[in-house]
Amino acid sequence: MANTNADESLFNIAVAGSASGSPEIEVSSSVSGALSDGGTDSIAGVITPGTGVAP
């Protein structure tokens, strides 16, 4: 946030929040299924950008 008052300090703004309910985004693999929060997945080969499939 810009401050146009030259003799004042920058603004310090603390932001916090929480959420409840179902996640808005679910990530899954056609091979291994849904990924849990913090999960990882390995993909063998090369994926062509924009297609999601190996060439």
C-alpha cells in the first residue's frame, strides 16, 4: 500500500484468516488418484506443456 506522506513511515498491515468447509481445489492424477494435502506425485517421462500428456 503506497504512502504519499513523505514524513511518515510505511504502513504495517497484519492479515489473518481461516477457512472451513470443503477445499475449492482438488488435485488428482489419472494414475494414482486424488492427492492429499501436502502430498506428492511422480510422473515418468516428459509432459508436453499445455496438454498434460506425454508426447
